[in-house]
Amino acid sequence: MKIKGYRRRLFPLYPFFLLIALCAAAYFINLQTLMIGSNDVFFAVKPGDVFIHKFVHSMYDVEVKEKFLIGSDGFTLFHVETSDSALEYYAIEGRHENNVNRRFNDILIPSESMGRHSIEINNHILNLEKFSGRSRHIRIKLEKMPLVSYLFYVFFGDRNGR
């Protein structure tokens, strides 16, 4: 069957129109990311994902694990795992799962303690020591990013997107 008239002239342009439509969609589709630092490192996340903030408590010299549940516009600290004395210091009762329920839009960690902090997310462990000296603190927050920007950073490596 032959294509007649204007459809025959436009047929070679269909892949081009499809590419333009995909690029426009990628620009308008936002991806939720967990930003660590001043836009230096980010991870694609979705509501329901969990990340863990590990550090050594400065007074008690014990490891603390804070588990956060990612939501649509923030995250919730739902579990703190550490020694009984450190839990008492934080006014948290019990070692059971879901022993705390606090919502955050962001977390600020003092840079002088960076060598003892790490973030674990999506099977990646990020030592926060590499951020020390850049500013007085490091910020961890959720941010929407256009899919096209995320893909650009992942493929061309300007950032450490995962």
C-alpha cells in the first residue's frame, strides 16, 4: 500500500517528532532525589525508601544508627539504634523498631564531626568526611530534579548521581 500526498512527505519526520516529544516529557517529568551537600551528591529515591545516618556519638563514643523513611516532601526519623545511655540522652524510650517519630524537611550535620558520619542508601555507603571543610555544616534534603538533568549528570558525570 502506498502512502499518498502529505503523509508521504511527513513520514520521514515521525521519528524526529517522537524524539522531540520524549525530550519535552523528560524535561517536565520531575524525579525525587536525596541531595547530600550543596548539590554535590544525589540519589534517585521514591516515597517509602529508607536511608540510614550512622555516626559515633561524641559524648558516649557509641555508634548511632538513625533510620529515615522518605516521604513525598520530607522524611521521617522512625528508628534510632544505639546504647541505652545514648537513647536516654535523646529522650527515646526503648530499643524497639519505630521507637521515634519525627518529621524533617532537611538535616544539618556540623562539618567538624564529618569524619564520623556516613549515609547508607540504595546499597551505597557515602562517608561524609569528603564534605568536611567546605562549609560549617552539610545539608541532607529531598529535592525535585527534572529527569533530563538527572540523566545528563548520570551520563556525563558532573555529579555523583546514582
